[in-house]
Amino acid sequence: MNPHPPMSSSDPQLPQAVTRRRFLQSSGKSAVTVAAGAAALSVPQRVRAQSPSDTIVLALIGAGGRGAVHASNMARLPGVEFKYVCDIWPERGAGIMADLTSVQKRAPQRISDMQVAFDDKDVDAVVIATPEHWHALATVRACQAGKDVYVEKNPSNSIWEGRQMLKAARKYQRIVQVGFQNRSGPYAASARDYIASGKLGRIVHVKVYNMLDGSKWEPQPDSDPPAGFNWDAWLGPAPAVPYNPGRHLNWHPWWDYKGGTLADDGSHQLDLTRMVLGDPAHPKSVLCIGGNYAFQSKREVPEFQCITYDYGDFSMTCESGNATGYLRKFPGEVRFGTQWPHWPTSATRVEIYGTKAMMYLGRHGCGWQVIVEGGKVIDQDKGYFPDKWHQPNFIDCLRSRAQPNADIEQAHHSACLVHLANASYRVGQKQLMFDGAAERFTNNDEANALLRPAYRDHYRLPDEV
Ligand SMILES: NC(=O)c1ccc[n+]([C@@H]2O[C@H](COP(=O)([O-])OP(=O)(O)OC[C@H]3O[C@@H](n4cnc5c(N)ncnc54)[C@H](O)[C@@H]3O)[C@@H](O)[C@H]2O)c1
């Protein structure tokens, strides 16, 4: 079942299992460079899996589409076992329970409260694939319990939450890998190295596209929750509202749970772009205009957003929305094959303009091409869908204690690009000046009020993590 039909479908997920042997065979020099460039974390108070022969014990939190893919792929890596599958929705998880039972020759335990996994000394790490409004609280609680974390994108639902996640990761010396899998793609590392070499010249402008298809959003009436479903637990840190299937099954276009297409596929686009640019610090300002132009639906998150970020020495725009069905995400033959995309009609391309040449870059393993006058391609590196490196990178880091490819620090900075744009839109489509060091706006108190959600008492993210 697709839980969010009117929004963009998330990335098709890698179907096959990935073995460590295949990972080592297929990971190129560039992927190694990504990991080698990252600092090793100091040894934490407790690392159960000291050698590759020790079993890593995991818990899956959120057994929907993405969580099932992670559990299925990670359980097929050597020395990895899922002890728990946690979901608050009894209908969810049967498929992955059966799959894990077959792979592990031992059934995981089905639980509905993630705290059970946090309290279990056997559990080394948790994989969090809930909706976004639960990511921060679950990550901080996991870190506090001494667990390492793989948390899906968009990692946070506000700027302050992301900072708290980073603080918790560092304080408890936990591995926190975010589901920005493009960071593990060798093609992303080679694009980053190419740009750093100066072959594009000085970068003056970057255009990020996230122009997807969509359909009209229709509100749905409140109703009783499905039998056995704990709506209060699903809402968690978000404000209390009556059960509504339009929220539960399509949580993407609500500020309280996600933040729309921009927080969904757009966050991948922005993260990959930051990575290849050498992870610039926060921009100085943001302006986001947009609206429900195409379908004129009454949903609160706009159907289309046009954003400008000012980085001081270059500018970046991002166009993101759900109304351009003639543009397409990269097809399978591009993601998993050797075919190059038709760049002008690629919905998820990035254009990087240097003073000497421009680069087209695509995620989903698409790769990059450098173009000069007349459309001549002078350099290129074709990619492959990067889950096959990203999930093993997490498991490797649990053992090595090296910083993962999509460590929470840079992931937080990338997530902030989403939150900055949404803040600008929500305060009336105004330009916001941002003090990156303080992570606060300097010209708009209304926008500062959006930095941190008002949590419900029993689901409060603490000031002191
Ligand atoms: N990296 C990627 O390419 C990628 C692709 C798809 C989805 N995602 C991300 O993965 C996450 C999950 O997306 P999905 O498509 O699998 O959603 P989904 O709706 O299919 O699954 C989410 C599951 O979380 C469960 N859940 C909610 N609150 C919970 C709680 N407190 N405790 C336990 N379980 C809880 C729900 O019942 C549901 O089964 C999202 O953050 C999404 O953005 C990432």
C-alpha cells in the first residue's frame, strides 16, 4: 500500500540483498575515500560487536516500506540480526517479520513500544524509519540508552531538533547515520573531488531541481482510528488532533509531521548538492515563494516552492513541487544500468555552474557529466543506486567506530536547508537572514518561533540531551 499517494513516491528501493563480499567487490576507491576522510569516533562506553565475527543486534522501529527494505538488506549482511520489529500499527510488519525469520532462522520479537528495544542490553543499534516527527525523539532516546542509530531522512522536523540529535550523538559517542544514501555513492565522491580540483572553475551558481508529478490533495473527514491502532502514540511529539486518515496515511503534506515534497525527495537533492560542494556551512539568507498553483488544493504545505539561498560567494536555487508529470525521476536503466538520463526532462537533476564548465548531477546513482559550450561532454562518472553501499557502511561503522558517510552533523546541515525554506514560506514568503553560528534568524521573530516545535509533555525532546 502506498501510504501517501498524492505526494511523490519515495525512492524505489533496492530489491536485492547485499552481502559484505559484494559490497567490498563493488565499492570503488571513491567510496573508500568518503569513509577514510571521516574521523574515527573515540571508543564508546560499550561496544558489543568488537570483531566482525560478533553478531550485531538491531531493532527496527517503523516497519513500513522503507523500514522493511533496511531490515531485509541489513539482515543479509554477515553477523547482523534483528531482535525486534517495532511498529505501533498492528497491521504493519508481517512481511518483514516473515522475511527476517527466514533469513535469521530465528523470529524477531514484535513490539509496539520502542522503549523495550532501548532498555534491552542485547541491542546494539536501532533503525528508525518512522514518519519524520518521531525521528528526533527516537534518536535522542536511543543515544541516551547507548544505542547507535540509523535514522531515515529527513532526519529532523525542525532546526532545533536536528541540533539536539547532533548533541546527543556526540555526548553519548554514538554512530548516527542518516538515510541520505547518496553520500555513500562513489559517483558523489568523485563529483565532490572533481569540483574541489577546480576543473569547473569558481562555482557561481547552483540549481537544484525536485520537480515531480502529483495530483490534487483532498481533505478527509475525521473518523475513529483503525482497531488496535494507538493514534496518540503515532502523533507522539506532534500536537493532539482527532484521528484523521488523511494525516495517518498521507503525513507528508503536513507541517507537524514532515514538510512536504521538499522534506521528502528535496532533502536528498539538497544533501547531495551540499556534499559535492564540499559541505558548505549554513547560507546567509533564504527566500522561498510558492503556492498551490497546479491543483489549487487547500493543503497547508505548498504544491510548489521556489527557493533562493545566499551563500555569500555563490547562490543556489531549488525548485521543488508536485505538478510537472512530464519531468521524470531517473528510470531503472539509469539507476541500475549504464544509460545516461535526458537531463532537461530529469525531475531530480542538479546543475552546478562554474566559471569554466557546468556539471549535471543526478542522484539515485545517476552520476554526473561535465558540459562545455555546444553541449560537449568533457568528463563524466556514471553511478549506481547507492543503498548497496550505505547500509553496509552503517554496519561497518558499528564495528570500526568510524564516522559514517552520512553522519548526523552534515545531515543536520542539509536538513536545515529544508527547514529554512519552509520557515521563509510560512512567515509570508519573506527573505530571512540567518545567523548560522547561533542557528537563529536575525530579522524575524515569527520565523524564530518555528525553530522549535511545541511538544506535548510526555513526548518532549529535552533541552539537556
Ligand atoms: N532514504 C530514502 O530513500 C527513503 C525512501 C522512502 C522513505 N524514506 C523515509 O523513511 C521513513 C519511513 O517512510 P515509509 O515510506 O517507510 O513510511 P510508512 O508510512 O510506510 O512507514 C512508517 C511506519 O512507522 C510506523 N510508526 C509511526 N510511529 C511509530 C512509533 N512511534 N513507533 C513505531 N512505529 C511507528 C507506522 O505505523 C508505519 O508503519 C520516512 O522518514 C521517509 O521519509 C526514506
